[in-house]
Amino acid sequence: MDLHTWSEKEKAVLKSLWIESLPPVPDDPSNMYDNDPRAVALGKRLFFEARLSGNLRVSCATCHPPNMNFVDNLPLAHGMGTTDRRSMPLVGAGYYAWLFWDGRKDSLWAQALGPFESPVEHGFTRTQCASIIIKYYKRQYEEIFGPLPSFSKKDLPPLAKPSLDEPAALKAWISMPVERREDVTRIYANMGKAIAAFVKTIVPTASRFDDYVAAVMNEDPSGMMKALTNEEVKGLRLFLGKAKCTNCHSGPLFTNGDFHNIGVPQPESLPPDNGRSEAIAGVLVDEFNCMSRYSDAQRQDCAELRFIDTDTYKYIGAFKTPTLRNVSERPPYMHAGQFKTLQEVLEFYRDLKPEQRSADLEHGNLTDLELSQLEAFLRTLKSPLTFAK
């Protein structure tokens, strides 16, 4: 069969992976501001705001730099300190039901808030965040969210946050009047909603793979041969067929958005990481989840949270499937940067012993040549990102 001849079934799969099949980023019912251009503009400024950190040097862009596909090249994310996991790519994040490697947040705005109060990320507090908003962003904030409450200096103790791991900060937090805590947390939540409105705009553009699919759909052999080399098309055929990569990497973003334990070894220098298993209870009680009082959603809008799979045993060691869009541009790979190259990733999948192999991994009999063809195909998924300027 000619390399560029595809069956109707194969064409359907190709079309499902095509960027033209990607719908508009869905509205987030828990964030009524996620399509507000004013929120996008404020969120972009906050995304790059280093004053929202304990050392005045860390911003969201520290781990998610735009010139690097919005994800750094470190094995473990580094802000005020070093975390236990790799930064996740932000491309297409507005499409996902669950955020972070373990899915411990159920919206972009809830995800955006987590790093600020982490001692090893931004090393900040929500009272300090409120102070920054009041001092530097009062007009922009009030245009979107309405009037800010009036605060005296003593209403905003700088080191106050509801952290069970930091007794001094917790003591300062619970010493604040309840209404002041509520005011601060509302500002904090709105800050996350603005950042989410900006992050939602980060989406991929057409890659050479997409040009190839367009040519297939148009029955244009010349366009097909122009878009991809023979080796890249052979890799594409392996991706769809023998390697069964679409078991997990499906849809226009090349991810099913689900969680899988694929047997990646945890680095010896890090503590054990149970992944999704330990995040399930956390997201159910999260103060910023879809059914929280800071959410703009109605209960019926929160189906993902209401019907979450709570089988923690099933998810031990499981991590979220990342998008493959621009995958060649963002080493290292896996949840703790365990592999430096795509070749190492592909060899790991192939060389797993049968007793270690997840049911989702069905490509254990690929040759070195086939792995190189697969890698060649994966490199065709590179494209510029678009986002709010």
C-alpha cells in the first residue's frame, strides 16, 4: 500500500487528531470572568508580576516562560525553592477538567492560586497578594470585580495564610476577624480568575502534522509529501497502529486528560509520590473547587467534581497524560523530569518488562528503527503558540 494511502477508518482517526477538530476553549462556569477582555489583560499582568513572591523575583512566568512554550526546562520546578515535580505545559490548559500532574485542582483559576502560598514556589501569602492588588492594581481590579473593601494596615498582616504546615502563618490568619479573612480570600480568588482568563488564551497553532492531515482530507498527494517526510509518515502510522499511542494520546491536543500509572520510576532523591491517588480527597475539600463559595458555578455545572472516580487504589502512582503538542520542544519528560530525551522515553516504554507494563502500554515490540520513526513523527507536532498579546 502507498505510504500516503489511508483507509476511511484511519482518516477518521487522523481527523480526530487534527487541530481543525479542536473546538473553541470551553467556558468555565466557575469563573464568570474567563471571557472578559479586562480580566485577560489584568491576568496577563499578574502572570508576569514578580512582586507576587517572597523574594520579588518569582512570577508565574518563571516556570512558564512564553519563549519556552510556557514551560521551563528543569527536571523539577524551581521558584523560592525546588518542588518535587516538573512544571506542566500550559498549552491548551483551558480544555482540561483537572489541573496539575495529579489533578488536585478542578479549574484554571484554582490551579493559578496554588503556587502563590507554596513556600517553595512563590513563598507568598494571600494577605500579601491582596496588598499588591490594592497598591498596584486597584483600578483594573475594580473595573472587573467591583469596589475593593477598605483595609487598614493592621487588617492585612503580611505573613497570614491558612496553612496547616506553617503554624505561625496559620496563627496570624485565624487571629484576623472572619469578615477580613473573607474579604482577603475573595480578592485572592478573583486574582486567580483573572490569571485563568489569560492562561485560557494559550493554544497551539497548526503544525506540519496538521498540514499533512489537511492534505489527506483534501486528497492532495503533493501536499502530503510536502508536509511530512517518508520517515515521519512511517512514524505516524506506528503512532496510530502498532504502537497504539492513541490509547492515551488522543484528540487534537494528543491527550485524553486522564491519569495513568505507566511504571515510571520515582527518582531516589525524592520522596514516594502516589500521584492522583492522594489528590482525590484534596480536590473534593478544596476551598476553591467548583462547588465552593468562591465558584460562580451552580451545583449542576460541577459534574466532573460530583462524579469524580474515588477509587484511590486504582490511581496509586498515576499521573496526568500531558499534551504532545510541541513535545519535542520541552524536555525533560515525565512528572519529575526522569527522562532527558524523547528517545529515552520511547525506549523506556518499549523495554519495560511484561510484569511492569501497564495495560495502557501495548508497544513493547518496536525496533530501534521504528522508535526513531516515532520520534521523527512526534517532532512534527511543533508549532508556534498563540496567546493574548
